[in-house]
Amino acid sequence: MGAPHETPVPGGVRLASAQGRWVLATSVLGSGMALLDSTVVNVALPKIGADLDADLAVLQWTVTAYLLTLSSLILLGGALGDRYGRRRIFVIGVVWFAAASLACGLAPNAGVLIAARALQGVGGALLTPGSLALIQAVFHPDDRARAVGAWSGLGGVGAAIGPFVGGWLVDGAGWRWVFFLNVPLAAVCVPVALRHVPETRRHDAEARGGFDVPGAVLGALALAGVTYALIAASGGGLSPGVVVPAVLGVLLGVAFVRVEGRRADPMLPPTILRIRLFSAINGVTVCVYAAFSGFFFLAVLQLQVVAGYSALRAGTALLPTTVLMLLLSARSGELGQRLGPRIPLTVGPLLCAAGMLLMLRVGPAASYLTDVLPALVVLGAGMVTLVAPLTATVLASVDVDRAGLASGINNAAARAAGLVAVAALPLLAGMGPEAYRSADEFAAAFRRAMPLLAGVLLAGALLAWLTVRTGALRAAEPEPARRCHPECTYHCGVGAPPLDPGEQDPRAER
């Protein structure tokens, strides 16, 4: 096994070289683990509930426990990689993620599964920023755009087959293999990374600053309190067990804001939030990704519980949105650059809202061609329309030196929005703890939930129309780092905008 070695900064590895291909393969494999996990777990939820005799709250926590630790720690994970070595933290994240996945697969009860999912999120927070940062730091500046495009395209293929693989595993070997699958992937990824990926880190004064551990802890506890209260309220009403965590979550959120305002090295600098366009576009992000997360959480359940689909058929049914993102995202990015972001960021959420309302046609014995497919095509068209301009506007809203920070904050905001949506939606839609066991009860709650999600998207469209200028992208400097790589946009549409902590002006390379 090769000895660790440093690559000069900026990076000098060429994509066409053998080492360049190994670096790309490592990054794709690592990010693919987290991406695959996010696409297959939802498919497995009904079987998890049946096998563990769990109520709806357990299914919510199976999703939100992972999102909670991931969204809270992802900025800290990127900072750790910058200081201690991107390869090192990436490898630790892959090993951690695999170990937690093994614990998920072996979980004897719901409590152990939820705890293991939270640990999985910690691993995801370490490996997710590292996967793209490796490419940014290692590759020659002339090859970075192509490397990111290849990373995104290959990752997109993996994500596209994720629901199919997940459904096949759930219907065959069982839901536990959805988690076991990560172990052999990690066993391949780690030795390749140690042998072929050079170590890189930042050496400037900023990298030697402190870590905002208090901010990360307060943010995580605040989200945990609010999430617990929302999930518990679905089955317990306004009991002390609901009110106390909710109040504590709000108080901890206030403490988080105060701490961030006083620290010299905050995880969430208040100054960046004073940029009007940046704050507005993050508001749009929250609306959009809250709706996406809520929809995909409920849609897979609706297809299995109400329409009678198998896990394999339900997972495969959602592929049109992925295919549209893969085929058309690059062109959408180019169109947004020409038209400006205002129109796509207004029209896109409206199309998504229309797609979700069309899902109201999906009931018992629903026809895929006439009921499910039209809704998913309209939804996918909306995702294609808005995702690329959304990410590009995030990066264009700040100066080049803060592009990485802006992308990281936007990524965390998207994941936190998904966390809250999955926690709150069953409560708002009136889903009881046993709703997913009854086709009639779940179908009624689903019919209440889709208009709620459409309303959130409508709010996002209105916010974009009122706050985003048509010339926002044209006003940005024509630096490559000021634009989202069009090929990146697939990842924006799956779970969150692409976290790119290293995407900065090459003249200011770390």
C-alpha cells in the first residue's frame, strides 16, 4: 500500500492519468454510498415497520435521525477535512458510515435502528463534503469541471438504480440488506483511497482557527428538540412530553443565534445572512426541499400501502424524476444563465406543485401510465427547471471567497428543511401512529398532505418572484467558481444542493 503523500496546492493531478481515474472512482464510490442510502431507505420503510412492529413515528425517526446529525454536522465535517486532511476525514467518514450501516442492518429493535441511523448521519457529515472536496483539491484546475461532471454523472447513474436495487433487496433478501450493502462498498473504497488518493489540506491562517463546536452542538440539540416535539405530537397531542422538548428546542435555537453572533469563527456567520439575495434564495431552498422531502417520504408509502405496489415496483415508479434530472439538468443550467434565475425559480416550484397535486389521482389499483407517470413527469420537469438556477444563484449571491461557505450553508439548510418536513407533515396531515397500516386512513391523510406541500412550493415561488432579480446571474463575475457546474445539478435534485466547500477562485486556492 502506497505511503501517504502530499499534493502541491493547487492540485496537479490530471483526469486522464491513472491516478486521476482512481481519485474520481474513490470520490464517486464514497458519495454514492450516502446517495444510494438516501434513495433506498424510503422504499424499505413499510417492511421495516412491519418487521419491527413499529408505528409511524418510528418510520419518521428512521429518516429524520439520519438527517438530524447530517444537517447539524456537515459544515463541521468540511472544516475538519480542511484542517486535518481531506482524504483522512473522508476515509474516517466512509468507515464510520459503513459501521453504522452494519449496526442498522443488525438492529434488533426500533430504538437501536434509530440510534444507528443517527450515527450514520455523523459518518455522512464527514464523507459527503470530502467526496467533492477531494476532486477540487487534487485535480489540475483545467480538469476540475470535467472531473466534477464525471463525478456527478456517475453518481447520478448510481442513484438512478438505487430505488430499483432497494426494492429488489427489500422484496428479496429483506430490508436489512439495504444497509448491509454499504459494507462491501466501503471495503472497496477505503483501500483505494489510502493507496491512490493524495492527502491535501489547507495551510492558511483561517484553517488554523478554532472549530465552532458549541454552534454545532446547539444547532443539533435545537433541531432535535423541535423534531422530537413534532413527531411526538402526532400521537400524543400537546402533552408535557411534547411541549417541553418544543420549548427547549426553541430556546436552544435562540442560544445558537446568540453564540454565532459572538464567536470569532462561527459556523454560520451572521454577516453572510445579511446579504439579501443569499438569505432569500435560502428561503426558497427551504421551501423547495421541505416539499421534496415530504413528498418522497409519503409517495413511496402511498404507492405501497394504498396502490398495492411491491417495494421494487414502488421504487422503480419514481425513476422518471431521476431520468429527467439526468437528461436535462445541464440544459436547464444554460437556460437559467440566459433567462436569469427569476423565471425558472418561479415556474419550477409551480410545476412541482402541480405534479404533487396530480398525485391525488393515485389511489387503490392506480394505473401507472395514467395516474402515477403524468404526476412524476410534471414534478420532474419542475425539478429540472428550478434546481440548476437555484444552486447557481446561491453561489452568485456572495463573493468568490465565500462561495464554499455559501454552498455549505445552502446544503445544510436543504437537509434541515427535509428533516423538519418529514417530522411535521404527518402531524399537519392528521396521520395517526398506525396510519400506514390502513390503506383508507393513509389515503385520506395523503390527500390532505399533497395540497400542504403544494402550498409550501407556492410560497417558494412567490418568494423567488419578489426577491430574485432577473439579472442576478449576469451580474456575477464570469469566474467558473461563480457558477454551479451544470453537471452538478443532478445531486441538487436528489437530496440537497451539491456541497462544494472547495469551490473557490483558482487564484485563491487553498
